[in-house]
Amino acid sequence: MLNVLAPLLLLANGLAAGVLLGTQLGGFPYMASLPVNRYVYAHAFLGQRYDPTMPICLVGTVVLDVVLAVSAPDPTARVLFAVAGFLTATTPVIAVLKNAPVNRWMRTLDPDNLPADFKDPRPEWGAWNTRRSWITVLALAVNCTALGFLL
């Protein structure tokens, strides 16, 4: 069972961490450099592209971490899988509480006719995205370390 679950765990966690790291390296810095109306267009375009892949990868990572935290033969690996699962579980919580409301709001806007009281969400959205990105990358590092105890 470990021979099947471990590669699936690395695939799911690696895809999620890779996408979120990509947003840190290029996606968000580019979007932060755009004029506000172009940012609204870009945000709407990109926001649609990550669902349902990211939730599947993140929830899959958490489920696999829980299974391995219970079933791994090495006690250190079990603890590390549990830590990685907890870290990964914080990512969708941040997304649901902090990023998704902004994403939904952004889809309701007309980029060519922004409200007079429009408040640019990039600073706060970007800060929360940075947090969830590095947490997911850290979870991947912890999962790799846990797997090292099983080799």
C-alpha cells in the first residue's frame, strides 16, 4: 500500500506546491504590476483555471497524509506525515476564508467600470497567497523528509 500511496502523495502535494510557488515567482508579481483594470481581467482569467485542480490536490494531500500518519511503519515518519497533513490543511482554510471571497467578488466586477469605492485587494490577497504558498511548500518538504525515513 505504501508503494502506491507515497507516489500519489508526492504527486498531489508537489502539484499544489508547484502551482503556488509559481504564483509567487511570476503570477502574482506580474499581476501586481498591472494597472487595476487589467489586474481585474487577469484575476478573473486565472482564478477560473485553478478550480477544481487545486482543491483536489490539497484535499488529496491531506487525506493521504492522514492515512500514512496512521499506517506508516516508522514512528518518526508517522509524526512527520501528521505535521505535513496539518500544514497542508491550513492552505485550503486560508483559501476559503481569505482568498476565495476576493476571487468571488472580483468575478462580479466590470474591469472597465470599477466602482468609485473600489479598494485594490492585491496587498491583502497577495499576503495571504504568500502564506499559503510557503506553507504548502513546507508541507512538501516535510512529506519528503517523512518518506526519507521509509526508504
